[in-house]
Amino acid sequence: MNKIMITLLIFLFSIPGYAQESFMTLGERSSLNLDGNWNYIIDPYENGYYDYRWQPSPNGFFKNEKPKNKWDHIEYNFDTSDTLTVPGDWNSQRKELFFYEGTIWYKKSFDFKKKNDTRVFLRFGAANYLAIVYLNGEELGEHEGGFTPFSFEITNLVREKDNFIVVKVDNKRCAECVPTLNTDWWNYGGLTRNVSIIETPATFISDYVVQLKKGSTGEISGWIQLNGFKLHQEVSIALRDADIRRRYKTDSSGFVKYSFPASVKLWSPENPVLYEVTISSETDTIGGVIGFRTIETKGTQILLNGKPVFLRGISIHEEAPFRSGRANSIQDARTLLGWAKELGCNFVRLAHYPHNENMVKEADSLGLMIWSEIPVYWTIRWENDQTFKNASRQLSEMIARDRNRASIICWSVSNETPLSPPRLEFLKGLVRKAREMDPTRLLTAAMERHYIDATTQMIDDPLGEFVDVLGCNEYIGWYDGLPQKTDAIRWKTVFNKPLIISEFGGSALFGYHADSLTAWSEEFQESLYTHQLAMLRKIPFLSGMSPWILMDFRSPRRQLPGIQDFRNRKGLLSERGEKKKAFYVLQKYYKELQQEK
Ligand code: GCU
């Protein structure tokens, strides 16, 4: 292919447009890390984007303009503006931004010496909620959704000196958004995860799957996708500790599907064995650690590596322990998942959106199975086509990022969504998309239930027909009667499928002690857990639980002064890591379950 063709193709690949979510290996490459201090400008009226007639201005803040003459009057200046730390939400970094919902502009300058015959990408781990990205005054494109990675090719735009990235991040909620207007978590805005420049060979490995073939413990299967100009290549897969190396040829689109017999140690919470996997082409090499396990259902049981498993779980929000704000570091992940291990968990529900990659990698290493979900939460606009496309894109970005992670055993497409025909069609569409992208994992959702008489809870949500595992949140003893009410409750379902009680719980302020019928006391929460666990033990089709929630977390819906102060207090730990009495009730139960095995 001659130089003209290559230049033309590079140009075609780097046309600004929608964020490239298909280059998922970018997150696994070494790169120029752009984390640190970024200048920022608060822009509540989006004056940096629209002119006074509310039309997009050609001279917005993304130009990063400087006065050329003494009479020039430019009404912004990134270089004399304050800085925010990236990654990090803005709400927890500045008092005046605690409740801020709107646009903030970020700016970062950098130099970059590009090597020969390479391509260059700008990658964001996430930005909440809507990001428009510019490089050297040129718009690269935009990304909607606050919890998944995205990247733009900048091969033709990046220069050796004085590059400047400008990002418009807008965290305003909207009815058609995903999530929609109303959520029970803090709307942390900003560049909440890592930002980096990544350089790849001209033709690189843009995506791959290396997993056990569905239902098999002796065969590895998957595919490899190249991106670039020399797409017909020999590629290889090596598993160092299993003494495996296999070679294949990609087709004219740079794609090859493969499978081969493999004798590997199976990943499990008891033995989270991970293999060094290296994928190579003639022009690129990428590596990572991958665990191999099977996950399936049999009637009302969940089978891990062919054996029934009970999911001893806990729900977790991406709330930073101790400092509050969005968690994002490996230390945050180790603290949160360390508490889950201390509780006796083998399972965590990462609510209500894809968490940062540190959480998932740490779970792989620690041996914690994961329920991962997209923020299709409560009253989504089911009949809005853009809303569906948004949810579907966030789902595909979540799956593409994590489908080689052994810890993730199920994808959830929704949480507590009110029944209606449009809602069912919307969610069936997401289930189809997930199965198409990843036939190996289980599909679930936190679905609806209802009383069929004074003491019988029924799970017959029509979505149950289309998922593999029934998820269901219930708050008997908190929103529904007192803890003693659970004693008479029985559960039924019309589906022959496993059930995970994906939420139950009640609030308590750490250190507030009273009798077990006094709301907000640790004793009330302790009693609620005792009664709840006694009820749940009786459910014959129960295969797991993820009580709500590991740690107290910020919520704009929890105002009670002196008790909540804008935190949801259903945590088993306070935001300072202090264990409440209910922590020990659940820990004791999980220990008994382990001994029963
Ligand atoms: C719901 C919801 C959670 C919420 C919880 C609560 O079940 O799924 O996001 O925080 O109830 O009311 O505390």
C-alpha cells in the first residue's frame, strides 16, 4: 500500500465524529498519562459554547484564545484559571461545586514526540455526563454517558509542541438521559477517570476475546480484531503458564475467530488464578492477565465451573471511602473490596453503573464475582429512541471493556423499572444486544415484585422470561413495615430460575444507639438484618444476595439533618469505614453459609 493510500486512510480514520468505543485495547497499553492538574472554567450559562443568540460560537473556549493586541478583550483565560485534579469529580474538590450541575471546561497542555509509522489516540476512562473534546482548537467529537471509556484518534492533529486539549463536561441531568432525572446517588460531574495519550502501531490489535467456550472447561475460544492498513496478518495467542501458543491468520477485515483445547486451572473465589495472556500480530503485541471459568444456571441454581454456588454478596456504589467523591484509584478499590472480603463475600454488585477498571481488575485478583450494570434506573424514557441508543451504547461499552474479566459473571440491564410494554421492549432490546456481544455471561436485572396476599411476595415480572437470573430489590422492614413483618413473608416466582435478592436493608447512623424499634439506630438496622436473613433462608430458589449497601454514600435525596446530611445511611460501614452492628450480623451469616458447604 503506497504512502498516499496510507495517508488517506489515516485521514479517514481520524475524521472527528463519535467517540470510538471499539478500540478497547487502548486501556491496556502504556501511554502518556495526562492525569494531574487541569485548568478549569465554570460555565453555568455555557457562554464558552453558545453566542448570545444561543447559537454554537466558532470562537468558544475550545479555541483557548490569547489577546494579540493591547485592545483585545477576551473574557476567559485558562492559564490564569484555577485547577482541578484529574481523575476526580469536581463536586468533592471545591465547596462551591458541591451541588454544581452544569458545564465545566477543562484544559491541559502537553508536548508529544510521535514515533514513525504509528497512530495516536486520546483516551478517557469516563467523563460524567456529556463530554465534547477538542484538540488544538479542533472538535474531535463527543461522548454521552458517565461511566464508560471512549477515545478519539488524533494522529493527524497532534504536534510535537504546545498541544492543548479542551473538554466541555456537562453533568446536567435530563429526562431522556441514562440515567434519567431522578437517582439516589450523587451526580458527581467531571473527568472522573484517567486520561491518556496512547500510541499504537499503524495496524494494531484493537479488540479481542479470550475466554472459555460457553459450557466447556477444556476449550478456549474467542476472536481477534486488527485495525489499520495491513489487515491480513498472522496473529498468535500465548498463555505463558499453560504452555500454550496458537497461531492464526486474520481475514481481509483483520478479523479471526478461533478455538483450541486448553487445560487450564479454573478461576474461582477460592482460587482466583490468572494467566499471563499475550496476543501478538506481525506489527503489535498486547498483554493482560485473564482468568478462565464457566458460569451457567441449572434450574434455580447458579453453577460456577459446573458446581452450585451461593453468591454471598454486597452492593457497592463508586463512592470513595474516607474522602467521599467518586472512587477511582487502586487504593479505593482495595479498601472497598477488602471490606467486602472481610464481610465474607464472594460476590459484589457494582451499582448502578459500570465502575472504574481498578475495581474490576482488583476483583479478578481477589476472587470476587461481579454483577455489573448500566444506569437504566427507575423512570427511563422507554419510548425515546435516542434514550435506547444511549443505553445500548453504554451497555456495549461496558461489555467491550470487561468481557475478558473472569470476575464479571453477570450483566444487568436495569434497576427497579416500572412495568409497562415499552419498558419490556426496551429491556428485551438490551438483553438481545448483551447476548449478541457476550454469549458466555448471565443476564439479569433488579426486577419488580408484588404481594399476591398479605404474606406472599410474587416475582412474575415479564422481564423474567428473558433473563437468566432473577434480580429483585425488597425493603420489607424498612419501607414496608417493621423488621418483624418479614417473619411471616413467603416468596414465590413463576420462573424456574435462580433468584438474587439484589437489595435489602435499612438506614443507621454509626454510633447512634437505641432500642431495636428506634429508626436510624444501629440496633434497628441490626434487627432488620437478623429478621431479613431468617426470611431469605426460607426461599428455596434463592442463589444469592447483595444487601444494600457496603458503605454510606452521598445522595441528594437524603436531607435529614444530623442523621443523613445528604448521605444514604444504609451502609454496613460509615463513610469513615466504621463498622455498624449489622455488619457483624451479615458476616456471621456468611461464615455459617461457608461452613454449611
Ligand atoms: C432502591 C434503589 C437504590 C436506593 C435504595 C434506597 O432500591 O435501587 O439505588 O439507594 O432503594 O432507597 O436506599
